Amino acid sequence: MEAAQAVNPERFGRYILLDRIGEGGMAEVYRAIMPGAEGFKRTFVIKKILAKLNQSPEFVEMFVREARIIALLNHPNIVQVYDFGSVDGQYFLAMEYLRGHDVLAIIRRLRDMKRSFPVAIATFIAHEVAGCLAYAHALAGPDGRALNIVHRDVSPSNIMCLREGGVKLLDFGIASAVSDVSADRTDQSAFKGKLRYMAPERLRNEAFDSRSDLYSLGVVLWEMLTCRRLFRGANDAETLKNIFGMTVPAPSAQRPEVPPGLDAIVSSMLERDPDKRYMSGRQLADELEEVLRDMKHKSRHLPRLLVDLFGSSSHSSQVGMACLTPELLAEMGDEYSEVELADPAVEAFPAKARSAWRSWRAWGVVVGAAAALAILWAFYGLPSGRDQPAAASPPIPATPAVPEEAVPSPEAPAIPAPVAQPAGLRAAAEADTGRTTPAKAKRRRRALMRRARVDEGAIAGGRSIDPFAEAAHRGKR
């Protein structure tokens, strides 16, 4: 689904069609997005009936049948359908958008590069398809009865290999179920599907069941292993002759590295008698799993092959909004914000958010540094309340007289004031009311402390300074 033809974006219901991916037998396929509020968007594949066939009851019935059957299927190897409806009388399906390449494109790319399909990867793809066929074949309805769903179009172009490593089976458009086949209808096959991959019983217009899908998968597996067409002739008549009578060579005849066990599996899948084939997709998947175990296959091998063949592509499958015009988005209705969706700058919102966060973080650092400087300035450069001039201090109430016997004797040592500061520092603080900058005040304070030989760490740590030691130091000078 990666190859697309650019078209002018156009509204289709609540979807916006962006690229035309391709056209099938009865439908055309587009890549589309569904926009929503607050920049929400989801990428889909829109499959809608061709305009020239939209009035055909047969094609409309087939398309509706596909939607009805896929609504019952929920399996990791089956493409998921999220929406079904009609816009201006045109039916459509909204399916998941897959990033990858189908088996047909892989085979062609390998042939162009003169390379072989890795045996283990081909076996893995067949194993995944067999598993989802087993699920579809055994699915029961609400009443508990088996629906007997038959895909009827298992072919290389309907098997998608994803870049993430998964495998998806596409296009249940011609699938049949018991409830869709009337009792008086004998033409079950109606030759719908690709001729080269049809089981012989279908071509003979006989009753068929799930084993015809396993036959078709056998043809796909043989072609993956050999990178050659199995039954294709110069025309349809020769192709039919090959399907009914050609001796099918073992894949190991073309690829000696194909193990004998895998040869036997392919031979059983291609039996013209349905009773000699595998009876269920689960039985086939179990045997393919044994072969994969012996080959020590790793899940990462498939995405590596796709990167090797088609190049690396790690971008998101979600598409941008810059290609959409404000007029087109305005048509989507009032439930969406035109400002948010119409502005191409919406796509740059995460980058802007990161830039704003960096700006706020930078401002936070500046503000924090300024606050720290203000605290240091207040702690070191501002005079304390005890050292303010007397005129600025509140009046001190008179102290009651102390009894004579409470006065200490001259012989008793004087008790130093615990928070007293050196006279030089106090005088400098009182005289420093006219300073202009914190840096100048800091330089003055450090000069005074050097002259007084005061430990700056003591002040920063809140430790008291011994006034007697300071007085003795001044006396020596």
C-alpha cells in the first residue's frame, strides 16, 4: 500500500482522500485521513465501488457481502475494517492503512535483482496465511453454526508483508459463506478470482470448500520458492490445460536448498483431489511450523528483507495536515476547530512546545540565580537590625536597677556577647549605607575581613566571632 498516485485532497464524508493507491476489479482504493478535534487524525485506506459500477446490483451486493463477512473477522493476519457506509449513494469500506509490499511485488523485485526468495521467509508467510485461513474457515455465527467462509482469491497480490514483520491477508470481496449461497444456486464458483490460483474443482464448477483456499496457497508457496509462475500459459486455454494435467515439479528441483519436508507439504497442498490435501488450515500451519523450527527462522528476517529490497523507511504511517486547505477543513463541519486543523503550523506544535519548555527552563535558571544572589546579598551585605543606627532603632525601655549584690566582682571574668561583631565590621556596616552595587559591597566586606583576619567561613556558617581575640589582634598592630 505504499505506492500511491497523488491527487488533490477532496472530502468524502467524514474522510479526506489524499492519494489514489490503485484500482481493483470493482473498486478504487485511496489513502485518506479522518481529522478530529485537538489535532487528532487517523490514516485509513478507503475502498469504494467504481462510479461506473455503482448502479450494478451485482457489484453492490458483492461489496456489501465483503463488509458483512469482514465484520465477523478479527484476526491479526486479516486486514481490519473500521467503517462501512455510503456517501452520496457510493458504498465504501474504511480499512487499516498498511505499510509494506505484497508478495507479488516482492517476487518481481527479487527477479529483477536476480535473487531467490529466502526459503524460511516464504515458509513463514505461508504459515501466517494458513493460520488466518484456519480461523476464517472455522468461524461460527451467533447461533453456533459454522459459517464455512471461503476466501476464493488467495493470490500473491492479496498477501501483504508489513515492514514491522507481520503478514496480512487482504480482499474478502468475493468470499462466500453458507448464509450467502442460496439453496437453489449451483454456480458457486462463477469463476471469480484469478484463474492461475483456482483449485481444479472450482474450475469444473463442482462443490468446493475451505480446501480450495489451501490449494491456492500451495500455488503461492511454490511460486515464492521458485520465483516462477506455476501454471501460466500463453493463453487461458493453455493455463487451464496446465492446471488439470501438468506434472508439478518439486520446488527442490529448482532450489536444492528446499528441505524434503517442505517439498512434501507443497505436494500435498497441490493435490488435485481435495481428499488428498490437508483437511484444515490448522493442520497445514502445524506442519509448516515444524519446518520453520528446523530452519531456525527469526521474526526479524522478513522486515530485513523488505528493507534490503525496497530501502529503509521508518517514518510514521500517519500523514501530515499541511497539504489540507482551510476551505476543505471548513467543510468538515463545526465539530472540528478550523484554527487548529487548518493551520499547517499545527504539525510543528511538538517542536514549539519543546522550544517553549527550554525557554521557560532558562528563565527559571535566571530567576533562581537572582533569588540566590538576593539571599546572599541580604545575608552578607546588609547590616543586621542590631547594628542599625540608634535613630533608626525603636526606643529601648529603661532597665530596672540591679541590686548591688547582683553586680559581678572585678575578679570574675566578663561574659562575652554571643553575637557581638568586631567594631571594624560594625563601623563599616554603619558607614556603608551609600553603596551602589552588591559587588562593590562584597569587595569592601572582604577587604575589611582581610584586614581584621576574620574567617569568612565562620560568618557564612553562622558561628560567633571571639571579640577578645579580635581586640588582642588589634592591640598587637
